[in-house]
Amino acid sequence: MHTDVFLHISKTGGTSLSFPLRRIYGFWKTHHIGNQDHDGVRPTSYCALSESEKERIRLIKGHVFYGLHEYCPGGSRYFTLLRNPVERVASFHRMLKKEWPTTKVAQMSLHEYLRQDHYTRNGQVRRVAGVPPEKGKCTKTTLDRAMENLQSHFAAAGLTERFDESLVLMKRRLGWSQYPYYVTSRVGKGKRSDGQKDGRGKTEMKAETRAIIEEQNALDVEFYRYVRERFEEAVEAEERFEEDVSRFKKRNRWFAPMAAVPLWLYRKSRRLLYLLRS
């Protein structure tokens, strides 16, 4: 038996996918790794499980780095979502403003936030390459490693901007028996960031701000371009793919309103428990 690993890169849509994955793989066969549950690449909470418990787990998910498969019994397959680096960094800033509104960072504009170096640059390359910040600088070698890992060990790599298509591709590549019906989490919705409106859509980001993000995340920009090309090639090679995506969208429009309130309550209660424990 193999273990699937969902490498959740922050602000790429992974939270929306979290509940569907538990439903597909089974709540008791899914192991979530939180930010405090790993020491670099080593998943401490997972490693603490007995061998029989590890064999029971069919899916590991969380903000992990590539390399976790070394601790899994049997084979393993990765899958992930990636996002345009400019949109991802802006979304991360919006999340900070909403989730931690009293912090100094939350009071900054996006432009100020970028200048203060408050985030991990080229975070998508680092995750897929398996190189956390404490392991050293992110270089062209890191990018090459990320590309190699993606080719060799990832069953699917989707795009946030093409979310529904990505989920259908994952269903096919990973052999899911059911569609991953979801409710959008929209964690950062409703808070102003540079060049954006409060919950009423986005305006064009300032060219200067966009240029700063692209410069700071040049390796992520190149990696995203590479992943997007591979994604388009994969979709083009699939038979009756557009028909499958259309079917999924129609069914999800029926599912989402019914699941929205229960999921909202679940996420709020989970957030409350997290605050109480911290």
C-alpha cells in the first residue's frame, strides 16, 4: 500500500481542499501535520505513530516540505497546488490583516510589508525542493531540484487559477473514486491590501509593487511558468476532460450551498480550539 502526500503550500487553495480530501481518503485514514508538528522536513507527529498506525494512514496533508515520503512505509505519491507568486504573496498579506489584525505586520500596506522582509521568499520552490529556510539559501540549484522532484515524485500539480480543472486532474491521476466537492474557504477575503478592494473584487496592483514581488520571488516565477506549461500539456492529453470538468462544476454548485454552513461552523470551532490552546 502507498501513502499519498498533499503538500499544502500556503495561500494556494489547500484549505478549500482539506475537507474533501478527508472525505475521499477517510477521516481516520488522514493525518494532518500542523506547523508545530515537523522539525524541518521530519514530521514529528507522524514519526511518533506506531508502525500499525502508519500503515493505516492513506493520506498525509499539511504545510510540509518534500522529503516526508522517507518516513512512510511502502511507496508514496505527492500532489500539490501552486499559484501565481504575485497573487500568492498579496493573498498572504490579506490573510495576516484578517487573522492577526492587531499585529504590526497587519497594519502595514503590502508595499511596506514587502520592504520589511516579513515572509519566506520563493516559498513554492522551497516546499517542492524540500529546502526549508533553515537549510540554506534558495538558488538556481534549488529550482532545478524542485523541477526534478515534480517530474519524478508528483502524481499531479494543479494551479489555483484553474482550481476545478486541477481537482479533476487530481481525481484522474490519483484514482479517486469520487469528486472532491468543496466550499471555498476565502480565508483572506474582506481585508484591504495594496491595490485591492474590501470584499468587492480587486483592482489592478501597482506596477511597482508587482515588480518588487516578482524580483523577490524570481525563482517562484520561473517555477510557476514551468508548472503551468506542464499542467496545460497534461490537460490537453486527457480524453473528454472538458466534459468531466463541466460535470464536476455543475454538481459542486449543488453541493456547496448545502455544505457551506456546516463547514463554516467546523472551521470556526477549529480556529477557536487553536486560539484556546495557544
